[in-house]
Amino acid sequence: MMRLLFGRLSPAGRRSQLPILIFHRVRKNPDPLMPGEIDAAQFDRVCGWLAAWFNVIALDDAVNRLEARSLPERSLAITFDDGYADNHDVALPILKRHRLPATFFIATGFLDGGRMWNDTIIETVRRTRHSAIDPGESVGVRPGVVPVRTLEDKRSAVDMLLRAVKHLPASLRGAAVARIAAHADEPLPDDLMMSSRQIVALRDSGMQIGAHTVSHPILALLDSAAIRAEMTQSKRTLERLLHQQITLFAYPNGRPIDDYDATAVAIAREVGFGAAVTTARGTAAPGSDLFQLPRLAPWDRSRMKFGMRLAGSLLQGRPAGARDRA
């Protein structure tokens, strides 16, 4: 039934649509601290549904077919952001088993032992034996103390701290993260992100690699020179590593206006990317701005809810005005 429904909602050719799914981590087992994150068993179920319902195609091929108005019916693309090691260790074997291609957008500054600021916060909250964390005044917390006694406290703390810190200027964000990290009672992990070897292994397994800047900044907070440096350096690092051209880019965080603007879009074109993806909700269609392709976050756990949410996105189509929002 779902396959037939998706065929009607997304036919081939000029009336086609392209849902692009976005994932980040795929944990080996459920994480009590981060219950919303997908684990291996759920990802395996999702891949089974996608293989049965859609023609899952590589993103670069999808972009070319979108531009040529020649997408097959029921087209869909899968993407991952950031470059977590579990993408290689956990997600890759599942993708291969279901014969599904995917594109992995890599923040190159965290390869080979780096750790993203958000993970520093998450892992500090996980490991602390303090009863509260004081993140400092820069994050706007009053009276300045965040309780972390119970699991529920810790979940709330992670959510609040990530939201509070995300859009701070880089210097303030770094200081706030360092202050939070001082509450860790054991060493923080240095193996959360992929190694260079794992990036090569992904490519050699038939997966695509795209750029995601060096340090995963909020591009809307940077000047044009800094934006250009983040894009070009991440692109060149991956090209040297893989000995091939990198043509796809993902804006960090990816919300139009809040996280990137028209300057970033123009620079992505200028530095040689062929397409870029956002986190604006919607589905791409012939005529979509190839440098502002929307994506969907597939959070639903049940087969029916997952399928109906995708169907609803296809019914709504691409958001009006998406081309001009940044």
C-alpha cells in the first residue's frame, strides 16, 4: 500500500519530488540520556521500510536527475551530518545489507580524535558526579546553576545547555563549553568522530562524502572571509584525503536565516560545490534551488507513523518561497 501511495505522490519526471532524509548518530544500543537518537535496531527497521517503498539513489545522482527533470518515481536520498564514528561502525553495515547508498557530510576539524562542542556538553553531563552545573552568565541561565542529580535532570540539562550555547559567538561559546566541561569527573571520549581511514572506507564501500565546514560554526555569525575559509578548507581536506572532487555541501545546523544566509549560499557556489543541503523542512522538486535543498528528519518510530509523515511531506510539497528565504 505504501509503495503505491508514494508512487502516486512522487511520479517520475517533471512532477517528481525528492525527500532527502537527514541522520546524525546511529548508536549501537539505545542511549538513556539521549532517548530521541536512533539506534541500530531502529535504523535497520527504517532502512527496511525505505528499501521497500522507495528508489533510494545517491544524492549527486539525485541532484543531476532533479535538474534534468528525470528523477525516477519514488526517489529518495539519505544523508548523515557531522562525521560520527558510529556512521562507519554501526550505520554502514546496515546500509550495505539493505543495499542503500548514503551521503556523509564531514566536519573535517574533528577527524582523528576531535570532539564537537555539543558532545563535550553531552558527555560532561553524562559523566559528572556533581549535583549541578554552573555554565556561567554567558548562556543566560538564572540563577546560574543547572541541576544534574537524576536522569531526568540530565536530559533537561542537555537540552537547555545545547540550546543556550548553540548561537553564542565562537569565543563566548568556547568559554561556556570549557566552563561546563570543568564539571566532568572523568576523561571525555576522544573516539566519537570518524578517523580519516574510516572516511576512506565509507567511500570505498560505495558511499558519498560531502563537506560540512571545518569547525561546524553558525555561518550567519561569520564574515564572508571566514565562511569561505570554512568551506574551502573542508572541501580541500576531503579532496586530498579521497583524491576526488567534493561537490556536495551541508550548511551546519542548516536553518535559513538563523544559521546561514544569502552570503553563504553565494560562497558555496563560488568555491565549487554543485549543490548544498539545509535543514529546512520539505521535499525538493524540479526547479528547486540546488544550493538550498530541504531535508526531513525521520524521527517516528512506528512503520505507519514514519510512512504517513513522509506521505504528508510529499503532499505538502516544497515550501512556498523556500528559494528566497535566505
